Amino acid sequence: MPFQNDGLIDYPALTRLTELYLKAGATGLFANCLSSEMFELSAEERLQSIRHVVDVVGGEVPVVATGTFAGSLPEQADFVKQVYDAGTEAVIVITGLLAAETEPDAVFNERVFELLDRTPGIPLGFYECPEPYKRLLSAEQLHQFVGTGRVIYHKDTCLDINQIRQKLAAVQGASFGLYDAYMGHAVESLKAGAAGLSCIQGNFFPELIVWLCNNYDNAYLTEEVAAVQQFFVKNMHVMHNVYPVVAKYSLKQRGIDISTFTRRKVGTFSSSVRKGVENLCYDYSNLRKDLEWAA
């Protein structure tokens, strides 16, 4: 989420960011997510920022957004309805907010079905968000939920390609998309049938993520595909360190007018971290030239 230096949401910058993703070729956007600093926003800010993204997109691509936060299940269901009314294609459920970490899957499952009952007709999705804790869904759970016809999206953070394959096999043939958040096995995930990638790297270089999704199975570009994935794997520590400040600084390096202000406590944006991002942007420029030459 772009903020002004005084901490208020910078809506003109949010417009520029949204347009950047659309120009890069993104086929969908996830508004009001962890990278949006959703836990640091008020309920009204969440809704206003979602409406803004939906307005800028203008129906060009689908927009999904998180709709469950702290509160009772009826309160969460009410906010899900508000997020859907903001113009989203589906409302995303944070898996770690429907049940406590100590509660079993049976309790979580029961609450998912209750949430479905309380939000009739609204398409839902899941996000295995790392905060407040990471609750992973099993292939069996995903099969049950997708089988209702109401769950159409899943952002996966299990970091395990075997689990990814099991989940995809469990929902084969359904009107549903699994989006992997882990670049370490991005190509394998896409080859296994993932609908796309939903990763923080897309906030640095969306064009590169789009390129990978479009070319992962291109037999004439196997070396280039491997080079792109290796670029992300090699630089994963740079992109995760003091995030999202580093992503905002990277965008500034690319000429996007955006402040590096964050509401999150993410550590110090030191000179060494800054230098790492500058080197990252330099390597990205060289990689883009190589890809353009290969094309």
C-alpha cells in the first residue's frame, strides 16, 4: 500500500501502482492483502482502497480482496458482504483468522461452512497468510470447500511442491484457481496446473512474473525460464528483508512516484539494504535485456 509521508494512504500513487500492474499484463489483482499492510488499515481504509483499485481497473481484470479480520463470525461475514459489494470478484478468507492455532481442523472446517451459510452467493477464496499464524489447508479440505461451488481461489504458501500437486489433483476439473506464493518452485507449480503466481516478487517486477507465467512451458525458452526463476531464488533474501519498504524503494528506482513510508515495524532500511535493492534493480535491467534479445 502506498502512503504519503504523513502516513495517510496515497491514492494517486495507488492509481499509478494499479496501472503499472495492468500495463505489465497482470490477469488479476489481490487488493487488501498482507503487502497492502491490511492489518495496519482501518475497516474504512480497507474498503476505500478496495473500491479505488476496482475503479481504476474498470473491469479489465478481476480483483479479489481480503474480507475476514478479527471479530465474531457474524461480524466477519458482514465485512465479507461489504468487500463483495465494493466490486470484488471473490472475497478472500484468511485461514489463520477463522480458528485459533490450537484449534483442530474440524473446528476450522465447521466455521468455513458457517461462513458460507452466512454469505450466500458470494464467491470466496483462501489465503494461507503468515499472520497471525500460518494455517495450511490439506488437499482433502480444499476438495471439500471447492466442492461447494463457492470457493474459486486459493493463495498457497505451503512451500511444498508435493502438497501443491496433491491440492491440484484434489480439485481437478473445478472452476477454481490455485495461485502459488513461493518462487522456489514456481515453474514446477505452473506445470502442475497452478492458475498463476501470487508472490511479493510481483510487487517488484510484475512484468517478469507475467513473462514467467506466459512462458514457463515454452520449449524454445527453457534456459531463459530457468534464468528468471533463478534470479528470483537468488535474490529472495533481498526482496524479503525490510519488506515492504524494499519493494517501494525498488519501484522508486524504476521511476514510480511512491514514498517508502510504511505503517509496519519491519526493521531498519540501512545503507546496505538500500544498496542491495539498487543492485537488484541493475540485475533486473540486464535480465530484461537478455529476455528481449531471446524473444
